[in-house]
Amino acid sequence: MPRVTVETVDHVARLAHLSLTGEERTLFARQLDEILAWAESLQAVDVSDVEPLAAAGKGALREDTEASGLPRERALDAAPDPAEGLFRVPRIIGG
Amino acid sequence: MSGLVGLGAQALRQRVAGRDVSSEEVARAHLDAIEAVEPSLDAFLAVLADRALERARALDRRLGKGEKAPPLAGVPIAVKDVLHIEGLPTTCGSRILEGYRPPFTATAVARLEAAGAIVVGKTNMDEFAMGSSTENSAFKPTRNPWDVGRVPGGSSGGSAAAVAARLAPLALGSDTGGSIRQPAAFCGVVGLKPTYGRVSRYGLVAFGSSLDQVGPFGRTVGDVALAAALLFGADPLDATSVDGPAGDPGSALGRGASALRIGVPRGFLEKGVEAQTLARFDEAVAALGKAGATIVDVDLPHLVHAVATYYLVATAEASSNLARYDGVRYGRRAGGPSDLRSMYGRTRDEGFGPEVKRRIILGTFALSSGYYDAYYLRAQKVRALIRRDFDRAFAACDAVATPTTPAPAFRLGEKTSDPLQMYLEDIFTVPANLAGLPALSLPCGFASGLPVGLQLLARPFDEETLLRAGAAYQARTGHHEATPPLCAA
């Protein structure tokens, strides 16, 4: 089993867009290591020829018919920084 | 409290329908009860007094004009703050949704309101429904009405506590790994997690999309069946919702438990169940036997892996679902950062509490390159084996019985520092979510003065069997009539 280190947590936090504090990094490394060590029992289960089960239900598709969605201004009502009918975010390119 | 508080949904509806009392009087009595008890309970994140009274008066006007009383006419309900009501804040127990007011209403809430129910408030919960104690709420912990030094369970702890303390006869919760049934057990009320797909999740904040289900709390199986009948059914706004095989939960109630075969997985109960809890469970199974059910042994060999499987699957799904909280489209945005990546990272670090971050990290890890096969994919395979266990068990029985939890309500703070101990609380509840089965928890007595829950699980879309067995049990026992020390009635 791979040991979870602070470096592992840093890598995963980057993937998850989480800026963790130093304290959180060490705490999570220790706790995740414990949790994964305990979940290690799954590795011993014989799963050969078992198809993974992603969800317990199949759901149902509806007809693809035209319907109105949420009006733009209502959707923007909840945004922390709407501008000119759009969601404004910090600069991504250049600057 | 004019004798209205403490009545069940069916009794209240009957009195409102008979114009014996007004819907406004019923709402007012429950709002007064909330005002009196809430300071010691902390079950609500928002009390919707004005809205409730306004809606109650509108219902009274319609009834005054001779309109037929709908099935929940004037019945107060509490709604877990994971379900949207248009224009009112949804916090989901989190700081990251600060200021968010959804522009639409959850189908489950809309259906109960259309049936005449009056929402009295939004209830407290573990942040994003992640937790088994309601201590992970970003705002406050909720107390257990049976002992205010103990947790009400979670994540729907506010809804369960409100129903137990007689602040509403019915409540809505959500259940991803036990979040309806475990608090129902801890608070001594009835909680139903319907079959995966039975109830629309439109307007439910997503946690684990292959596991989440909306369901009702009540004090009697009859009241829960009444709410279930209104909640069940496909919704074009949720592609995972389906119309199950016809079933009228209400009509099942009178049919008793005779001819039902109830399976007990003895091997699975052997370890880790507190002695008094196990004794109450055995008595409950014996009572079902006296009610006419046949008790059989069943074997569910892969259930020992259910908690590990669940915590890999659920956190993987959560890490994906919670990616949407990025400070762009709704909720809170961290001030300061001038570049996008830092804005995302800071927003999420400031907005999420420790348990949510822990689960995002675990789930992202389980899905990440190099670990996906060993963790997420393997967990999905073990999940298939767990469902196969149930398929086999249901060849020999109509319902499986277990305790809902290994022990009664624990003390506030007792398990907060050890997440693994908290996760192990879910051993009996997560299997139903993994296999998509309906499951019911109902009060079956007390262990050292604290309520114990009996859990029944059935085949997909066979809630009828659960409600039949539950009603037969409650017809022979009085545990559901016990009132907690902290109670409005």
C-alpha cells in the first residue's frame, strides 16, 4: 500500500483546487494514511470476473423537447461578480 | 400549545380538512413550539415564520371557498437545508454557499407543498451532508432531544431532532450513506430512505450522485407512508428518477406482517454491536415474528467491506460534485487573489470545513492517475458483490433486518477528532445506498435511556414491504409514542 505523505496531499490538493494550510496538510496526510490502511481490506476481495457497479439504478430518458431554461439574469443573480451578462473572473491570460 | 403540537400528520390533516382548526392555528402552534424549544435544540438554520403563516392563511382561504383539502392540508414540515426553496437561502451547512438563494424549488419540497404542507423551517445538517453527528455544520451543532449532551446523528440531524421534539410531524432529509436512518434511530423517530431513483433529486444539492436519495421522517410509519406516496414518482427534471413498479405505500399498511419472511444476517451482527442495542434488536425481531413474519437466517458475506467501499465511492463522487464550488457562479468568493488558480484554491479553502476537505482529498486521490484501479474501480467491483449478496438474500426473504446503528447516540465531541471512528458508525446503513435498496429505520426501544433503531431493507421498489412490516410492528409496540425530555408537546 502506498504511504500517504504531505507530498501526496499537496499533489491531490492541487488537482482538487484546494489551497490547504500547513496544519491541514500534515493532519490530512496522517488521517488519509490511516483511512487507506484500513480500506486495504478491499485489496484481498476476489473481484475477478466482477463487472464494476457504477450506480444502482438505470434512470429513464425523456423526449428531447424544446423547453425554456433558467433566464440569464436569474442565473447571474447568484454570482459573486457578474458583469455585462457574464461571470467575471480574475485574469487568466497575460496581465 | 392548544393540543395541536404532538399530533401526527394524519390527525392534523383531518382536523384541518374538517375545518375543526385552521391551518394558520396549526402553523402558529408549531412556530410557538419552535420558539420555545429551539434555543436548547438548535435544529433549525432558518425558521420561516412569515412564509409559513402566509401560506397557511392562503390554504385556509381556499378551504373556506369549499376547495377539497389536499392530503397534507396544513401539515407543518421541516426541510433539511440541502433542498432548495426558491428565493430562500440554501446553506447546505456550509460557508461556501453564503448568500446563495436558489432560483428554483426542489421537486420533493414542491410536491409536499402542492399537497398542502406548510414548511416551518430549514434544518441543520453536517456540511454538504458529510457526517454522522451534525457537528460538521459550519453554523452550530444540533442537540439530541433525548439527551442534549449527545448528538442527534447526521447528516439530517436537524430534521430528525425537530420531528422527535414535536416541532413538526414530518420532515425531509437526504440519505447518501445513512443520513436519514441513523439520525432517525438516534432521535427515536421513523426515517425512510427510498429506493435509488424513487424520489426526484431536482433541487437537492448533490453529494454522491450514485447514492443520494431524498426521504421523509415522521413519528409513525403511517405518516411516513403518507409523505412517501406524495414524493414517489418520476420527474422530467431528474433523469435518474423513475416510476417504480406500481405501489401504494398507504394501502400496504393494513396488511400486517403475516407471510413476510424477514432475514437476519447473524454473521454480520456478531461483532461490534453494543449489548443493549443488540438486545432491543432481538426483541424487535421477535415482535415481528409474533406479528406473523417468518424469521430466517441470511448470509451477506461482503457487507464487512461496505464501509470501506462506501468511503471510496462516495468521496470520489463528492470530489467531482463539489468541483462546482469555485467562487464563479454562486456562493462565496475569496477576496484578494488576482489570479484564477489562487482564487479557486483560496475560495475553497476558506469556504469548506475540515470534513469536506478531507473527503475531497480522499476522493480525488481515489480517482487520480495511478490509484484509480486500486481504489475507485476496485470499490465499484466490491459494490457489485454487495448487491449480489442482497440479490441472493432476497431469494430467501422479503426484508433484511439489522440494528440501524451499532450503538445509541454518542456524546458531542466524542468522535470529532477521529474521522475513521465516525465512518464506522455507518456500517449498517451504507449497504442500502451501495445496492440502491429502500430501507426504513423505526424506534425499537431504549438502551440506557437512548433510542435504538431497527432497520429493515427490501428489494428495489418494494417500500411497501418495509411499510407493512413497520406498521405491523408499531401496531404491537409503543416505542414510537415515547416523548423525549426536550419536547414541545
